[in-house]
Amino acid sequence: MLLTVAVLYFLIDLIFLSVVRPLRRRLMTLRWVRRLRGWVDTLNRYAALLLLVVPWLILEPIKPLGFILFRHEHHLAATLLIIGGELIKLSLFERLFDMTKPKLMSFPWFARCYNAWQTAIEFLRSLLVWRRMLELYRTVRTWVRRHWLAS
């Protein structure tokens, strides 16, 4: 059960990441985002940690809350919450993480946790169920591109 939830959780991220990636590339070309990156570079590691933790504490519970709403048959609210939360999380939080990661890696505990996280992700990606879900995702993405985005 836990493995199924983990795969589903990451599959949702994977789907949204394929949508958000082109938007993030465009976002990074904006002047105010480049200035933000310069400002983040001036922060010390504690301020960088705070800058990352606050949005994470706000955005990370959104997907589980959406699942709870879905369970209670609030399907539209759940769908909107998950979609909106994921778009914001993957565009804002991921970009902030990329900007602050070098400073955060100077904390030994953060580097250990990050390496453990990467190991866990690699383990999930090595599982047959993950590879099958990835194949399904690629099939659906190809179908959507061919049938919906071709015109």
C-alpha cells in the first residue's frame, strides 16, 4: 500500500513536471527572476534555508489535502487544489531549491538527508512498478501530444 501511494505521489509530480518544465524555462528568462537569483546568491546559508523551508511548509501538504478532499467526494475542489498546488510547487519551490542548493549542501545534515533522498528516489525508479508507470506516462504523453496538441 505504501509503495503504491509513493509511486502515485511521484507519478503526479512527473506528470506536472512535464507541463511545468517549459514554463520554468521561460520564467528564468524574465529579468525580475534573474534579479531574484542574484539576491538569493547574496544570502547566507541560514537565510537560504529559511527561504526554502517556508514555501515548502505551505505547499507540501496541498497534495495530501487534495487526496483527503477527493476521498470525501469533493472531486472538483480536490482536483483544483492538486493541480494549482503542484503547478505552484513545481515552478516556485523547485526553482528556489535550485537556487539555494549550493548553500544548503554546506549543512552536513542537509547533505546527508539530500543524499538519502536521492538514494530513495533511485530505489523507487529501479522498481518494476515505477518503470511500468513511466512507460504508461510516456504512452499517455505521446497520445496527448499526437491527438490534442497536433492541431
